[in-house]
Amino acid sequence: MQEFWFAAALAFAGVPLGLAAEAWAARSIRRKAPVAARSRRRWPAAAAASGACGWAGWRYGFGDAEWIAAVLLVFVLVAVTITDLRAMLIPNAIVLPAAGVAMLFRVLWHPLPLWHYAAGAAVGFGLLYALSALSKGGIGGGDVKLYLFVGLVCGLQDTLLSLLLASFAGAAFGVAGLLNGRRTGRRTGPIPFGPFIAGGAIAAMSNGESWMRLILL
């Protein structure tokens, strides 16, 4: 019962958190994409943050400070999902401060040895940098730098899992778009990868062991 009430409290707190993430996202892209920054669709962000924060409360409970890392992950990933969907940008103004906060938090609280989180950031950044080079611009620098933050929050194993899940989902979406474009005769535009990173990271942190069992079946 205690877990239920804590999850409910975090879900309630997730509404203003999502609205704050939307405001941060809009402010971060105001100069480069002023039209996109003026969007008034705020409640999807609030709903997504509320659901994900409620999950964090249920998953960890108040006694495990890892719920703070999960809420931080949700807040930042909601913001970058908005900027990427609206303007195809993941701004440094979001990613770099978020990585700094994540680094500080992991120094203070780390269920795994610190090197797991440092390795997660380094390996995630390095792998996505390689994918960016191979894709010749298909993956942007913002996506690459976002994995510094994801790695510091999630650790090495969940970072690798999140990248695998994000790549699978992004590839499936891209193939579906290509097939639909051939059927309708319309060319598909560039696909923002940030939302897939967000989904992969949250899925990996929520229940990485179950995802690994499913993948290895």
C-alpha cells in the first residue's frame, strides 16, 4: 500500500514536472525554431511525465533513492523528445546541464560501482558517435551527446540495452515509413531519433532484465 501512495504522489507531481519540461524545451529552441517553440500542446508532456513518474514511484519506492534518478531521466527525456519532434534538435542547453546534474547525483548515490556509470556514458557516446558517422548525418550530434546523460543515469548494461531497443524501434519505424511512402507515392522526411532514445532508456531502466530475457529468447 505504501508503494501505491508513493507512486500516486509521484504521478501527481509528474504533471507540473511535464509542464516544466515543455517550457524548458520551448525556451531551448526559441532562437533556432521560433515557430515550433510557440506550440501550445503542453498536456501530452504532462501526461507522459505523470505516467512515467508514477512508474518510478512504483518501481523503486521511497526508500530507494534511485527513484530520483528515474524522475531526472523522465524530466530530461520528455524535454528532448519535445525539441526533437518539434524542431529536429536536441539542444546543448538541455543535454549538458542534465549530464552535469546526473554526474553529481551519481557521485552521491550509486547502487553500482561508479565505473559502471562512467562506462555507460563513454560507451553510449562512442557507439552513437560511430553510428552517426556511418549514417552520414542520419543521427545528429544532439543524439550522440544525449547518451552522455543516459549513460550516467542508467549505467553500462542498461545503456547498451537502451541503445539496442532504440535502434530496433527506430529501424522498424523507418522501414514502415518507407513502405508507406512507396504505397502512397510520398517521400518520407527525416525521422527524429530522440523519442526512440527516450523510449529505449525508460524501458531499459524500468525492467532491463525482462527486456534482456525477451531479446535472448
